Amino acid sequence: MMAYKAKKVVVIGSGVGGAGVAALLQARGHRVTLLEKNGFYGGKCWSFEKDGFLVDSGVHMFSMGASGQHGDINRRVRGDLEWLTDQPSEHLLIGGKYRINLYQSPFDPRMALHNAVSQIAMLRDRIIRREKKGPGIAELQNEVYRASKRSTFLESLLAAAKIARLNPSYLVELDEISLQEFLHRVTEDRTVLQGMAALSMLLTVVPYHRVSAGEFLWCVTNIFRKKTLGVPRGGSREIPGAFLRAFLRDGGELRLNCEVKSIVVKEGRARGVVTAEGEEIPADLVISNAGIKRTLEMAGEENFPEEYVSYVKGLEYSYSFITVKYGLDRRVIDLPAPSFFNIPNLDPDHMFDYLEKGGLPEDPFLFTPLPSEWDPYAAPPGKQLVIMGVPGPIEVNRENVEWCERILDRAEERLMEIFPNMSGHVEWKMRTHIAHTASITGKPTGECIGLAQCVGQTGVHKPQPWTPVEGLWLVGADAGARGVGTEQAAGSALYVANLLG
């Protein structure tokens, strides 16, 4: 399993994970062929041009920017990826009443959070002292509760997250309970819980009654520790694009419009792939960025132990983010930050019930980056690009596609209530939802990220990148790493490349 001396590697899929591992392995002297079914690279992380606007296919911001896993790969392969950051980075409308700006650091004086550093130091020291006596989650919860009486809850939560990062044993325990359960043990403040429920959906696309508390705290602490949330210059496609330019520079082979039909398995080992055109491409190693379930199908269930097949089939996906993209004929939305969030004034425990029970959100959670506020070249001079995202269903069928359209109708209605001047300046608009995502991935689902970061699927429970078939590896958000969205995929690429040498 460790340090394969492979000469020939085939990577399936050019999403962030596939592009990243291909570039890393090519830079280390392997001969890598990267196969992509679409006529463009990047999978769900790509961008396209429309009437002079540079439009992301999905709805994106990147929580750690240059300081996270994307930046790490870029440095290792000597890539040309550039990042854009801003202060404040986010503007929140909470419950239709209160407006708050968020800065890269929660301890920025402009957020008026006083004495935060000393509070964290005090909390950290107290828990580290108790750590010697073998504390568990109960002690951590008690400290968060007591600290919240001395300072803001956000300060206390971030302190707990930092301590959990310093002591990984906490994360192991916290992976076994939901964020909802953890938070209800330390606060009943409705506004705090609303914010955390919305943040859970933003970071993981999973409601907070299902998301792993450990995974959530890991993501939050790293966002505020790195302080580099941002977007790549040139749109989201520049992340895989930078990796692939390095890959090609180093002699790698990229084949677009080349769909893999099956993975060849002989005598318990992956031997290569067969394309949709019938071409067999031999390989010493096959690395799949197609998702764990699709990889199982391509390699043939009969080649895996029954318990592994059952395990993979039981894994659950995240929800989707469906979008409306607007090209405005002038700069209409004037906010202090380049992204906007509508935090619903709803019971936090039931904020996203519509995803599980049907119907429409009464007050939709809106994730709305303004790409042209980050990057002035994302729109023609004087114009503005707006991308609004709202959580949606997963399975692609006629009923769900129609449901997506109704959810977007409601989301647009809410957006226009908040920014009424938009309606008279829409030069063009377009919608993307689960059917569009499925057309990119070739899967029957339109999930936003991949496997859900829920209890039972994070930490030690997350699929590892190696499979029971020798020489067949997984890469991407489904395999091996923690993080927000595509940062999981980049982390997975780093992990796999380090294992393979």
C-alpha cells in the first residue's frame, strides 16, 4: 500500500482531486494520463464565459484560499494560482433585521469582540491542565458553556475548536455526535443556533442535526486560523487549471472528451481502463476521482468483498446547492463585503426541514457571492455578476427537477425583496441545478460536495483512498481528508500523492 514505484498511472476525472494528484505524481516522475469525460476540465469546479462575464458553474468561495490545501498543491507543483481576499469578507442579514459584517479574523477590532485573545488563552490553559486527567467531551462542553458567560459565544466556540485541533482526541469523540447535539448542550440562544445551523449548511451542505461536530469544528478553526478565505483570480476553474498547467508543463497527458467506461481488474488488481470508444489503456495504478460509488460500478462489484460493497452503498451524500446567476448592466448591489448571506429567522432545528419533508423554504438561506466584487475582471466594466445559491435536493428525477425550479422561484423572490433595485438591471440570468450537476459528473445525483460530512462518515469512518482492489485508489472529496468542499478533494490529492511516493 505504501510507496508504489509505478511507471504508468491513469487518473479518472479532472476535478480538483484528480487534477491535483495528477500534477503531484507527474512532478515526482510518474507517467500520468488524466482522462476527462467532458470537453472541459475541472468537474464541478469550473467556469465559463457569457457575454463578457466569467461565470462559475456552481456557487463558490474557498475557506482557506492560498493557506489551505489548494495553495499547498500549487506550491508543490510550482503552479501559477493567484488568490483574491477582501475585508470584510461576508455581509449577513440575520432574521431580516440585523446586518453584520464578518472579517477574516473573528477577533478583528472592527467586529467589537473585546479581550478575545486573552479569553482563548485562559480557556486553552484551563483545558490543557485538565487534559492531563483525561477529560472527554463533557469537560469541553462545560468549558464552552462557562466561557460563553464571560465572552461571546463565537469566541468560546472558536476557542473550543482551537483546543480540539491541538488535542485530536477531542475530534475523535466529537465525530460521534452531531453539531446540533453539541450546541444544545452548551447554549439555547436562538440567534446563535440559527447562525450555526446556517453555517453548517454553508460549509458542509448538511443540516446541523446530521453534521459531525468534529468535522464542523475542524473546518471553523482552520478558517479563522488561516485568515485567507477568498477566491482565485480568473474564476473557480483556475484551481484545477493551475494544477493542470503544471501537469502539462511537466510532461503529463490530458485527454478531454474521453469517458471511462470500465476499470480493468484482473486477478484482484487494477490493470487499466477501457474508454467509451473501446480503447484499453493499461496502467500500473488507477486513481479515480469519479466518486466512490461510481468507481465501484466501473470496477465491477464482483471484484470487491461483499462487506465493502454494502458499506459503499450505504454511504450518504450531501445536499445540493442550486443557483441563479445574474449579469447586471450596472453595479446595483453595494455592500461592504463581496458576498452576502440571508440567515433565515426560523427555528434552527427545522431551518432545512423542506429538504427532508418536501415543500418550499419559508425564508430561504441564501449564499450569494458577488464575483465581480472579488475580481473586477469577472464582469465587463461597470457591470456586476451575482450568483445566488440555495440548498436543494439530491436525486435527479422529474419531480425533483421541478421542485428545484420552485425552490429557485422562492429564492429569487426573497433576493428581490432584499435588493429590489436588481430587477430593473438584469441583462441576463440563468439557472443551474441538480440536472446540470449530474450532466457534468455522469452520476444520477446532483449533490454539491460528495459524501455527506455527517456522523458516521467523518474522521476514522471516512473512506480511505485505497480500495480492496490492489492498485485501485480513490481521490477527491469522498476519500480521506477533512475540509470545506473542494478543500477536501485537494487534501485527498496530497494524501494520496504522499502515500504513493
